[in-house]
Amino acid sequence: MTSEDSYDIIIVGGGLAGGLAALALKRARPDIRLLLVEASGTLGGNHIWSFFASDLDAAGHNLVAPLIAHRWAGNEVVFPAYQRRLEGPYASIPSWHFERVLRARLGDDAILMHTPVGTITPGSVRLADDTRVYGPVLDCRGAGNLVHLDLGWQKFVGRVLSLEHKHGVERPTIMDASVAQIDGYRFVYVLPLDSREIFVEDTYYSDTPALDSDALGTRIAAYAESRGWQGASVTHEESGVLPVVMSGDFAAYWQSGGTDIAKGGVRAGLFHPMTSYSLPEAARFALALGEAWAPNGGIPDLHRWTRDYAKARWRANSFYRLLARMLFRAAEPDERYRLLERFYRLPEALIGRFYAGQSTLFDKLRILSGKPPVAIGKALQAMIGKRA
């Protein structure tokens, strides 16, 4: 590489959003000269992303199909007073498989690893070694300045456990909220990866981002013991602290990620405000980018295009920010599970549209109707955006 190298697009950040954007562009325009720049030594970081089949349309499924390593025919939820099996298919994409597919589809010439960036402009990237590369820039490096958003937090530690004997679990448990409620709404998430390997994640909807990994690891071990999963050795561990958005200033958040710089993924605010899920939004953005990319001219003003796209999604997601306010502002921390317990009694198709960020007007009315399992006064305060 020389300082004169130029590309049709430079994607900074090789996580989920950047990787899917690269895949969609390469599929839509096979001759595109694309460069994916990643600061670390891995693409996709250290994650297992999961999603419901209803999260994506046919085009989205076609895009992510090569990335999927695990599929299940259904899933279930468990609450203190309610348990339910849902029939919708579920799938997972581990980051190590994500990286393998990206390398095969893009080619090593299109990927720069171990490459931090310095200055970014709309048309160039200066790398840490002072090499400069040229082309329209799409910044997918992660969150902007979160001070512009009013947030709760979803935080977790997940471990893949390798067991001495078969665990006997046939389908994922999306939420096991029968566990002790600690530090907000707590649930355990379980994925059976094969007959003796199982992923267990301890998750919290908490008022603070503080994460005690050792304490959560101890609780995971206790949960495994309570399920009779003996002889567990940890073969993978991941953790995260994700924003749950109750309200905020989109324009200020966008600007904080770089003036006139095109953005994607969490940096563009493209994630579900209530669940923090980013995969459905990342897939939709990637497909829209591929469709908008002209054969010979790309997108004339990439910054404006990405800003307008993200702004429209911010507006469309206002209902989920309302629900986040109700969860964090109207419910006492150890009673938050009651809101989810009630939600999961609704029709499965409605639940699917909620996770996909595609709730209809009728869905919204169904979710908000009836007597909420929280104080009415606090619920009303949360709905109009006031702190309880």
C-alpha cells in the first residue's frame, strides 16, 4: 500500500455493521474497490450475535445466511409466574465464523488488520503510520458520545461451557427471569450449541453501566450447577455494556461521531433502543447501502445519505424509546421483570415485530393497553419523558 492508494469506499471498523456493509456492497457491486480497516487483530470482535427469523426480510436472510453457524426451530421464555415456548426459528452468528466468511468473500487485499486510524475526513483516512488512503469514508467504529443520550444499560457476561455429559437442552431460552432479581431486571440467556456445549449469559437491565465480571461469572457457575450441568469448563467468554436509549438529541449524537463523516452501525444510532440489538438494523442498512450505490458513481454525498437514513430510523424508533422510559422510570428495579412477563403473553407475531423494530400501530396499542404492572402515575410520567 502507498499513500496514493484510492478506493471506491473505505469502511473503518470491522465489526458487525462494517462487515455487513462490506458484504452487501461487494455482492451488489462485485467490481467495487473496497477497503475494510480494523484496529484490532480480529473482525467482529468477540461476540455471539443471535436473532429471530422474523427480524429480517428475505433479502436480509440472504445476506446473513453464510454467516450463520447455529439454527434452532424454536425458543422459550421463563418467568416466575409464566413460561412459554415460541415457535419462531432462531439463529446465531459467532464472530469467529463471521471473520472467516468476510475474509473469503472480500479477499485479504480488501482488509487491513491491526491498523488504528488517525485523522478521518469525508474523503480520506490517515492511518497510524501516517499512510493516507483516499475514497469516500464510512465510519462504523462504534458509539459516538453517549452523553447526548438519556440511557439505561443492558450489561452481561456470557460463557460457553463445555460439559462432561449431554445437557439435554433442545432450544434457546431467550429469557430465564426465574432467577433472583439483582441490579435491575435480570435474566439468564441460554444457547445449546451442541449436545455438550452450551452458552450461558447473565444479563441485566440496570441503571448503571458498572459491570462486575467476577460476580456474574460466579452466578453463571451457580446457574449451571442448578441445572445439573456438571464438569463445566469455560471455552469462551464475552461481556458487554450496551446503551438502552430512553431519549436524546440525535443531531448532537450524530455530530459527536465526526463532522460531515458518513456513519453506520451504533455510531449512526442504528440499534434497537429498547433491546440494544444491532443486527437487524445493521443488515437493513447494509442492504440499503448496496441498493443505493450507483454502478459508476457510488453515492454522491455519502454523509448526507447516511445521516438522512439514520435520522429516519431514529424517528421510526420513538415508540421503543417510550417503552425504555417505562421500564427504567416507571418500574422499581426488582419489579421490572413484570413488564416483560406481561409482554410475552401477547401474540407471537407481535413479539416478533417488536424485536425487528417493525411494530404496527395496532401492535403499539396492544402493548400499551390494559393495566400496566407498574404504578400508573410513574407510567404516565415516563410516557411524557419526566423523571419519576
